[in-house]
Amino acid sequence: MIHKPFHRTHTDMLGERPAPLATVGVMGWMRANLFSSLANTVLTVLAIYLLWVSIPPFLQWAIFDGQVYGENRFSCKGEGACWAWLDQRIGQFLYGFYPSEETWRINLALVLLFPALAPWLMENVPGKRYLRWFSVFYPIIAVFLLVGGFGLTEVSTDALGGFTLNLVVGLAGIVLSLPVGILLALGRQSRLPLIRWFSIIFIEVVRGVPLITLLFVSNIILPIFLPADVALNSVARVIVMITAFASAYMAEVIRGGLQAIPKGQYEAAQAMGLGYWQSMRLIILPQALKISIPGIVNTFIGLFKDTTLVIVIGLFDILGISRAMVSNPDWLGLSSETYVFVSLFFFVVCFAMSRYSMSLERKLDTDQR
Amino acid sequence: MKMKTLSGIAVVASALLILTACDEAKEAAAPAPAPVKSATLDDIRASGELKCGINTGLPGFAFTDDKGNWTGFDVAYCRALAGAVLGDPDKVKWVNLTGKNRFPALTSGEIDVLSRNTTWTLSRDVDLGFTFVGVNYYDGQGFIGRTALGAKSLTELDGASICIQTGTTTQLNLADFFRVNKISYEPVPIETNEEARKAYEAERCDAYTTDASGLAATRSTFPDPKAHMIFPEIISKEPLGPLVRQGDDQWADVARWTLNALINAEEFGITSANVDELAKGTDNPEINRMLGTEGSLGKMLGLNKDWAVHAIKAEGNYSEIFERYLGKNTSLALDRGLNALWKDGGILYAAPMR
């Protein structure tokens, strides 16, 4: 009997076949990510249910039933959101109490902000050197535009409000708190006791007090001690206090970065004959700051949101303006709409900061990881 | 080092206190000077603007119009005061104050007058060192309920559930009132005013209680305001009025008599429309004295003789101000109630101007 040869293996190549349906495409993705286990399946179903009960009614309220045009809240009929105040009050939300014929100055300052920031935030900017010089002078230009004088009509800083105030206080705080924070972080590690103790006391005292208390102190306690005719500008007071507050946190974030640098880096810098400032500037800080980017941006985002606290000293940021608006009898009871609008505005700004920091981290990622 | 700074401040502060005390003693000892002197009044004239503390936003009392100007019942008083002192109601610097920083702002001199729905109490008047110049709005705790309940007064609310804000005097007043009147009720405590409003709207309670002036504002936000009624009873006293720092009596007089002028103007029928006509002289000596065509009331106050004319021209007399910001034709739709003139059954009673 002749046996057919018994093959344990294929003698010829098998044809290509598509992967099982359950592992590719939409089905595969859902299986791997949404329904991989019983617990995950339950969570997925729950999440879909929650989205289903919350999102459609919100969209229905905010968009489909929402009403954008109108004179006052009485012109809003029906169940939906009343956005009519956007039509009437958007100027106040953007510019606060700034005289309407002068708002071009705020717009101009905002437009000039982009060339001032570009050389620091982006890599390939034409004419980088000149733009850097421009950004050094930008704060003076911006203050001149906003406050006036020298030919422009003078506008009291009390007129600053709305989005403009958040931006002015937030940006000034961010730009000032980073260098101050770096100096405090270095000071805390300094070998000179006077500098070290000053830094430690400053950081611990400021960090141990809520920002709202600092703002009250700046607004209530200081005027009692100062002579009556020394009127400190309230916006300047807020910027000083917010900067002090943020730089104390910033110092600790950067100290974390400094301590993560291996000792060998410090020693190598010394071995090359670099002095203190040179080694900090060329070797230590670039590495330490790179490690600290998430923490730094975290502090920035916190600072930006803290600008809403200025309401406690009677300044009207975008949140304060919205509260003042809903106490107008024409717009009573629209708090939900204004809060949604304000939170959307903060989300856009903070999310942009967060995305930028992530792209910066990727760009600088030359690590041994 | 810190201690040294602190003690330094303390030394300087006490030295200042002693100095000011000496000044006051000297002034008290001297015979009353012929032309009246007021530091606050001089400062306002020198800077050309009245610094007025107002709310950061309260329906009817202080709010922004579509152009970003502050208006409202409390705002109107400061505009009248600026009219009386400076002759121009627009020369006011608005300082918006929260419940927390309103008193320090007045103490430190950041503002000249506080017109921010502040209740006149003994401790504020005496202990905090302020002078209340009068009452421009008699407020009190009130109730709102559904018309469908059929109740006409609070005493008919037996067994009703009532939404209240926790941790406020409102809650205590409520308990007291219902105990004294032997009525049972079911409290529904809620954290914030806005939530309490929403809870009432969602029919979690039959009635809802807060300051009466706030109730009207609340009612106007309901889809059908007519379906809700504000009960006639007011169960607590909240006399709201403007106040100034203690120690400058001349300035307090100016602030007090500006308020009185607005109330008396209503009594005499002087309005923003006819004040210019009446200021030319009338047969009524009371009107003539007030508007400066007879006597020297303005000079006594250290003001121009037509001070009251400018005060009334700013926003009108008391009634005009009330009707414009709080009255029947506004969405707050408040009754004059206690705030009617004494002749009309209210308790608004200004001292005579002679």
C-alpha cells in the first residue's frame, strides 16, 4: 500500500487573508478599546448613557432653542438659552468700561502683541533679532496705548475691564513671574545666607497665604498705612500681588527642576571653568527649565484663572462684568448663559496654553529616555 | 527685623493718633468758626470728583446699562450728592465694593460716601465709627409664594414648605417669626440664593424667603411672574441708607440734607421737570428756602445756594428715582410700601428745611 507522504508542514505558501474582522477596523478598535473586558464594557455603556442624557439637552438649550438677537431678556421667548446680551453687551465683555471711541487702542495693543510674542514662542520667525528688541519695548508701548497721555486721551485704569483686564493682568503676571521665580529658586539654593533666607521667607509666606488675602491686603491694609494722597493704582496693585503669588509657586516648580539635574552636571560646569552665572545660564537652567515645563505651564494656567479674583477688590474682569450685567433688570436671571460663555472663553485660552506646552515638550525632547 | 518694622509702624501710627486727637481737642475748644470747614468737602472740591462706593451689582440698586454706565437707586443718590456739592451729577468716581471691603474702603478714605444697600445697625454706627445719614430704603425680609396656594397672608401658610438660604439672619428671623405666631412650617435649607430661587421654581417648596427688594427681582425672572405673589408681611427691619466716616460732621450734614432734600422735594411736588421753573421763585416759602431763593440754607451747609436745585436735577426727587429703578414700571415692580411718604401711609419723613 502506497502511503501518501504525510506532511506536517505546508509545502507551499498560504495565500494572504484579511485579518479577522474582530481585530481590525471600527469593530476591532471598539473591541480593543471599549469592550475589552466586562468592567470596561460596563464603563463604556455608562459613559455613553451619561453623554446621551447630558449633551443633547445642552445643545438643544444652548444652540437649537437659543436666541441670539434681542433688545433685552423679554425679547427672548421660549425655553432656550437667551444669548441676546451678546448682541448688546459684547463690547463690555471685551473692553470693560473703556470709552467706546478709544477701543481701537486696545485692539492695536492686541495686534502688536503677536509680533512681540512670536520670537519667543516660535522658532522660524523672520527678523527674529529685531522682533526681540521690539518685544522688549512692547510693555511700554502697551501701557502707553492703554493708559494714554503724550497726545492720546488719558483713560483711567479703572476703566479697564472684561477680557482686556484678564489679558493685561494675566500676561503681566506670566511675563514677570517666570524671571522672578527663577531668581527665587536660585536664591533658595544660594550659599549666601541673606539671599537664601530672604528667598525662603518670601516663598513660604506668600505660598502660605491665599491669593484672595493678598489682594485684600493690597487693597485694604496698604491704604491705611500709606498717606492719604498716595493713591496706588489698583490694577498695578493686582499685578504686583498676582506676580508675587505666582512667582512663589514658580520658584518651587523650578527648584524641583534644579534638583533633578544630576550633580555631575554642576561639577562638569565647574570643571570647565564656568562661573556661577555662566554655568547656570549655559548648563543648568536650560535643562532644569525643560524638565519643569509642565509645572511652569500649570502655574501659568492657574494664574490666568486667578485673574477672576480681582472682583473682590472691585475690578470688573470678564466674570465680574457678567455679574454686573445680570443685575440689570433688563437681563436678570441669565446667569447660566453668562457662566457658559465665560467658561468657554477660559477653556479656549487655557487649552491653547496647554497644547503649546505639549508641542514645546516634544520639540525639546532630546532626552536619554 | 520684622518685629522692628512692625513696632516702627505702631509707633508712627500711635504718634499720628495722638496728633489727630490734639487737633480735634483744639478745634473743639475754639469757638465755632464763621465759615464752616470740612476736610472731605474741601478734598472733593479740590479733586473735582465725589468718590462714591456702590455695589458690584444688585438689581435695581446698582447695575450697568448697555453703554457701561452705572445706574440704579443707590447710584442716583450719589449723583444727586455730586450735583449738590459740585453742581454736576456726572462728576462721580464709582468704586465698586463687595460686602467684605465696603467698610475698610470708607475707613481708609478710598471713598467719601458709601451708598451700597447697607443696613443701619448700632454696631456699625458706633463700633465701626461711621455716621449713617438717613434711610433711603426700608427693606426687610419678605416671602414669595405661588398664587395658586390661595394664601393672602403669612399666617395662612400653616404647614407650608419654605425655601431658605442657610446660615443667614434670614433663617433665624424665619424661625422666630413662625414660633411667635405659632405657625408650623417645613424649612427647605439651601446653600445659595440662586439655588434657592431655582428650587422654588422647580416647586420643591411652596414659598421662598429673602430680602423683600430681592424678591421682586426674583419674581421678574420667572416665566410667568403673575403666578407668584409677594406676601405683604415683612418680618425683619433692614433700614438701608448712605453712610460717611465719623469725625467730619459738616460732610455728614451735607450728605444727610441732600437725602432730606430729595424726600422733601417729593413732598413739595418739586420734580426734575419743574425744578428750574420753581427755582425762579414761588409763593411757597418752604420751596423758596430749599431752592435757595430765600434764606441761606446753602451757605450754612458750606454749599452754593442752588445746591438743592442741582441735587434734584440729577435724577429727580425721591419718588422719581424710586419709580425709575424699582417702581411699578420696572421689572422689579416694587410697591412703595414703607417707603411711601408719611402723608401717604409710609414712614418716609424728612426733617423740615428751615
